Amino acid sequence: MRKIVSIAILTLLMGLPIQTVVSEIAIAQVSPNRQAEADRLATQGSQLAQAKNYSEAIAAYEKALQIYREIKDRSAESVMLNNIGLTYFRQKQYQKAIEFHQQSLAIKKQIGDRKGESTSLSNIGVVHYHQGQFEKAIDFFQNALAIRQQLGDKKSEVTSLSYLGNAYRKLKQYQKAIDIYQQALVIVKQLGDRNEESTVLGDLGSAYRNLGQYQKAVDSYQQALALFRQIGNAQSEGYALSDLGDVYRSLGQYQQSIDSYTLALAVVRKLGDRNSERSLLNDLGTANMIVGQYAKAIEFYQSSLMLAKQFKDLNGEGNSLIGIGNGYNSLSQYQKAIEFYQQALVLKKQEGDQQGEAKLFGNLANTYNYLGDLKKSIDFNQQSIDIFKKIGDREGLGKSLNNIGSAYGSLGDYPKAIDFHQQSLAIAKQLGNVSGEATAFNNLGTIYRNLGQVSKAINLYQQALAINRSNGDRDGEGLSLGNLGNSQMSLSQYSKAADFYQQALAIFKQNGDRNSESKSYNNLGYAFSNLNQPELAILYYKQSINIRESIRKDIKGLSKEEQASYLETVASTYKTLAGLLLKQGRIMEALQVLDLLKVQELEDYLKNIKGSDRTAQGVKVLEPEKAASSQLATISTYKAAELNLQLANQIQQLPKSEINKVPDYLQKIPQGTVLIYPLILGDRLEIIFFSPNSLPISRTVNISKDKLEKLVTEFRAALIDEGSEDYREPAAALYNLLIKPIEADLTQAQARTILYAPDGILRYIPLAALYDGKQWLSEKYLVSNLIAYTLSDFSPKPKLSPNILAGAFGGQAGEKKFGQQALPATLKEVEAIASYFPNSVTLLENNFSRQAAEDKFKNHNVLHFATHAEFNTGAPDNSFIIFGNGDKIRLSELTDWQIPNVELIVLSACQTGVGKLGTGVEILGFGYQVQKVGAKNAIASLWSVDDAGTQALMETFYKELKKGDISPTEALSQLRH
């Protein structure tokens, strides 16, 4: 048991009671006063040692030793030598400790004290153990064990067996440790020593956990826990609960893990064990991190931080700050993460903890990697490398070399990447770190695969696979098999690739690794799609998506870093499946996939998306597919073609109403409202159209992705160019692509409102601004952008009675303010709003701070921010809103707001969304973030409008809203271009 083992070892090191056994002859020859003086000094030494006054304790022991030598009390002499050795041990002066224990051992042998001899042997073994010399320790423990077995000293035999088991665990010879603990368990049960039995059960549980036999570990820990409770050992009960929490975490049973830690926390708090309390708070933080409860994790780390500060425990304080930083990292609040890492770094430097400092540089490197700043990532990795070299930490150096190699690989600098990975490999070999070797082989393989040297990559992956198999690393084995599958895909050897993916899938299913299982199904879908077996490919893709969605609903806990065995980005799984389904005429299923795609894109971007009962349902699996699902994990590629044909025939026989059955909640869309879901594929644009009480339809537009992106870019450039009329031509061209194919469908549905869920680059253009040659689309329909229908509430909304909080950036015309162009017209804009709505509250220029605005949120249902804002590609921290005093709130931080009463947020910001074009997920993310914190609607310009133009537009908007009995969408529709 992780924590109980340390206590068991310390029990041995408390030292033996001072023995002053003297023969009758010796008594006759020795002055009683000298004997008493020696005994007094020995007792004094023990008291001083207990008080941690080690130097004084050794002085007292040495005086007693001198007297015992003078009076020729060999037994007492050996005890003093032992006690001096123990005292040096406590000071970590290991060589001196061994010297005194060796002297004690020699005397024990001379006087024939076999029991004492076994004790000295054990003590020497413990010193070697703490020096990391486990082989030497084992030799001494075994010699002690042999004597104790000869003497029939069963209790001491158990002690020796326990130490032997611990040493074998340190050597990672877990099965040997288990065998030894089981021998000890038999003896303690014979002795009826329930306290020792519980300890051995704990050690056995830890060995099973090390071996990956988690259920056996749970059984052992639970037996230990029951015994601790029976004998009333509350402290060990807390340790057992903590260890159960650890193993449940390893099993992926995260709620049980959290429950165990919570019970343990209650026990240690009752005992007043503040140090264990702090440790468990960190454990709870880590467990909540895994389940995606990042905010809760941060709370636990903060509680741990407070305790560490009370104790002036710089190490604990630094570790808690790191935990908080990790929490913000997982929330994609990278700037906050960096702030906490930097605070921790200061403490580690104060402590002189160079290893901790190096690790923190690694954390900072990873964070800047997430921000897309690879140069800074490389700089921090290099600092980490320099420290690890300086302190001689070869293991840490190997990891940092691996990380910097990966960063150079991301930059496409493959020669440097290879060099660093080779250095990491060399260190792993020197240390005998076979796991590190496998990691390096996998990383090098991926670099060579990217270079097109697939044969070399395969050779490296096979070496990694051989190591992982011999090491019993099932996760690593699955990863290597996935990489081999990817390599075969690169060679267009689709059947071979499928075979490797099937082997990886079997491992991940056995391990209960649902995330990797989902990725393996995805890879198999890709392989069978290339084998021209679309029905089978669809089913594999469905399995992948449905597992992922169920994970998101239950625990989220999805890694930010793609495993190398994952062939494509997660979002591409959804797009590929939707494209396959549309080709098969299975439109409702495709619509479900595209809706879930929006949720997945948000997850990839924000890392804070919790699923719902709707998303957890995933994509509908048809009855014939359900019947075939049981064969997916084991079917050979030879029999796959037969299964694909069988599936195709069975699905063709299903009625269209069954294939395209609409979920009940989607039927709640109001009459006159339609959904439009475009999907950009490499060679075409697909448009899915849905209206209530009808089956969805799709229309295919033949245009390449490149041509579509060029057209969107032209339209956007024309919109940004003040005074230009060039936007009409691209606006008409986009109308012909997006609306004309469904014009008749809009008419037949008697559509009045369009709920539009744009895909990719289409998010950068307002649908309302499309032009049919006579009218703008906003003149014919109310248009609202939709995040995802699974995340939407279609129930009727009450009309808005505005109570507005308005803020203005301001500044003097032509001047710069906080590095931004001044916006003097925003002052007039806000004043005009106040004149239309007298109950409005305005915050101007420096008074428009983040804190001032947030303090007033609860009293308003409309937030109007006339200020700079930018939605930029990359991490959420790259997008932000600026306040009048220079404060910023980043997109990732919007979830700090609690605004359930806010009906509308308006960003009348002249720079909103004018950054470099990407997938537009930053715009989707803004909509989701404000919805998540409670706002019902949000309006933001998608292109640059001059200061005065924005003022005029907003004044007109609020004039319309002032008329009453009108929604924000309707008010916007009254504005003419």
C-alpha cells in the first residue's frame, strides 16, 4: 500500500529498545554505578533522538558505548552501535549508518545472538533500500529471513517478507513481490495478527496495482480497509481509502475514486492530520481534473494551497499552484495557467528545487505549445534540458529531449526533431528505461512516416511494439499497433492497416480505454471506406462517434493531445461520416452527425463542453447495424466484404421513414422555422434542409473547397472595404450556392425564420447579407445563427423589455488608446441608447472596467459593449474583449460570468472577427460561451465597420427595439444594407 508501506519501513527504523542484559559473572565484576551510568546515557540518547536532537543523541550514545566497552557488555555495545547507526540514518548519512550497523552485526555474530544478527541484517538492508540499492537490500533481507525462519520467529519472518516484497516492487518485479506478500499473508493469518494482516493486504494491493491487476488490487485494499475499521486504526483506514481512490482512478471508475478520497478526507480531518488532508485535497483535485470537473479541481487545489501556506510548506504550496495551473490549462485559460506556473516557479527557485524548476519549464513549454507559440515552447523546453543536465537528472532530461523533439516536429524541422528524439532514445537505453525507449521509437517512427520514409517508420514501430509486449505495457502495445496501421494506410495497404487497427481495438476494449477504442473504430472506418465497403465504414464511424459522445456525457476526460495512432483529427470523423451517409441518401443520420460535429469542434477548441442527454444518444444505429455490431471487433478483412454486402441489402429494405426518422425534440421547432446545415467537403458543398413535420432533404452543389474559400474571402474583403460596391457580386454568387438550391424548399415550408448552422469558413460571412440580385436575404427572412440543435431550446421566448447596461471604449479621434484605435463615436452611441431607454446604465471610458461591468450584470437583461473585440484563430486566449480602462476578458474566461438574466449581448466592436480566417470555431465558441453562462442571444459584427458607421447601425437597431413587441432578430431584420 503506497502510504502504508512507508509507515511499515519507518517502524523498523525507530530502533530497538536498549538492552542491558548482562551475565551473572559480569555483574559481580562490574560496578553497579558504571552500569547505571551507561544505561542512563543510553536512555538519554534515545530521548534526544526522539526529539530529533541527533548530534546530542549520538554524543550520549557514544559515551554509553564507551562504558559498555569498558565493562565488556558486548550485547549492550552492539545495541548502542545499532542505535548510533539508526540516528545517522535519520540524518541521511547512509554510509556512516552502514558502518555502525556492520559493527553491531559483527558483535551479534561473535556472541551468537542470532535474533540480534537478523535485526542488524535487516537494518543494513533498509539503509541500502533508501539509497536505491535494491539488489543489495534484498541480499540482506533474505539473510535476515533465513535466520528468522530457523529460529521459528514467525512475527519477524513476516517483517522480512514485507521488506523483501517492497524491494522487489521497487525493482518492478511485481509478480515476485506478490508471491512474497502472499507468503506473509498466510503467516499473519495463522498468528491472528489482524493489524499486520491489514498491512500486508495493503502491500499486496499495491503490488497488484503496479502489475495492472486493478480488480485484485481493489479486493486487497477493501479487505485491508475492513480490518483497519475492525481494529479501530483510523489513520490506516484513511490511507486505505486513499489507495482505493488511486486504484479506482486507474480503473477509470472516477466517481468511486472521488468517493474514496472524500471518505479518506473526512477521516484525516477528524484525526487532525493536516498534512494528509492537504495530500488528499490534491488527490481530489487530480481526480476531478480527469473527469473534466476543472473548476472543482481548482477549488480543491486552492484549499490545499491555503493549508500549505499555513504550514509555510513551500514545496506543498508550489505543488498546489502547479495543480491550479493544470486546471486552468485544461480549461484552455492558458494565460491564467502561465501565471500560476510562474508563481510556482518562484517558489521552486526559493527552495532550490532545481528538479521542480525544470519540470515547471516543461509545463510552460506545453502551455505555449497549446497557444501555438512553438518558439516559446522550444525556449522553455531548452531551459528544462539545461537544468536536467546540470543536476544530472537523466530521466527528466530524456523526457524534455522528447518534448523538444516533438515541438521541432510540429514546426516541420524534422532533422532537429530526429536529433532530439535520438538523444532521448540513447538516455532511455543507458537507464534501462524500456518504456522510454518505446516512446522514442514511436516518435521517431512518426517523424520518418511524415518524411515519407514509411519502411523506416515501420521498423521503428515494430521495435516499439516488441518492447511494449515484453514489458507488458498493453496501452503502449495498442499505440504501436495503431501506428503500424497508419503506416500501412500510407502505403495504401488498407487490409493490412485494418488488421493492425483490429488488434489495437481488442487491446483498448480489454483495458476499458474508451477514448482509444473510439479512435480505433474511427481508423477502421477510414480503412473500410478506402476498401469501398461504405456500409461497414459507416458503422465503424458510428461506433467511434457514439462512444465519444457517451464519454462526453459521463466524464468528458478527453485528452487534449492526439495520440499518434489517431489517423485524422477528431472533427474529420464526423465530416467523413456525414459525407458517406449523404451519398447513401441517409439524410437524417447525416444531420445528426453534423449537429454533433458542432459540439465536437467546440470541445476541441474550448475543452469545456459537457454533453447532454441528447448528445449522449449519438447517431442512430439502424436495426441491421445493431445486429452486425457484435462482429466489428473481430471480423477479418476477408469476411468484411460479405458483411458489407449483407448490411447494404438489409438497409435498402428499410422504409425511408425509418432511416430518416426525426428525433422528438427536433419536431418541436416552430412552424415557419427551418434549419439549414451546410457541409464543406473537398469536392462539393452539401446543404441539408429541415422543416417541421417533414423529412430532411439534401442538395449537392459541385464546387471545390478551395473555390468556395476563395469566394468567401472575396466577399469578406469587399465588406471590409469602406465605400466599395464590389460586395454585391460575391454576395450573389454565395446566394446561388447556399440559398438558390433550396429556394423551392423554403417556399414550400412557408419559411419565415432560418436557423443557420454554418460550417467552417462559412462562419465568417453573415447569411443575411446574401443577395439574390434584387433583395438581401434579411429582407425576406429572419436569420439566426445556431450553435447546434442538440444544445438549443426551441420553446417560445417572451418579447424583450430592455434594461440595458452599456459601456463605451471612447478616446480622442485619431489617437491610440491601450494600443488600440480610439472610438469616440462609441460615446455618442451609448448616449443615444440611454436616450431611447431611460432606465439604462452607462459606463464610459475609464469607468468602463471589467470589474465595474461585472458588478452590475445581475440588474440588466441587455449588455451592450461598444468597444474593441477580436475573434482570432488559434487558442481561445487569442480572442478577447477590451474594456474602456484597458482591461481584457479572453474568450476562455467568459465562463467566469454568471448572467442567467441576460437576454442579449451586443458587441458593437469595430474589429470583431477581422483576424486571419480559419475554421471560424472562434465565432462558434463565442456563441457557446455566452449561452453557457446564461445569455439567450448574442450579436457581434462579422466584419470591420467604421466607428461612425457602427454608431448609426446600433442607433437604428435600438430604435427598432424601442417599438416593443419585437425580438432582437426581428429588430435586426429591419435594418437595410
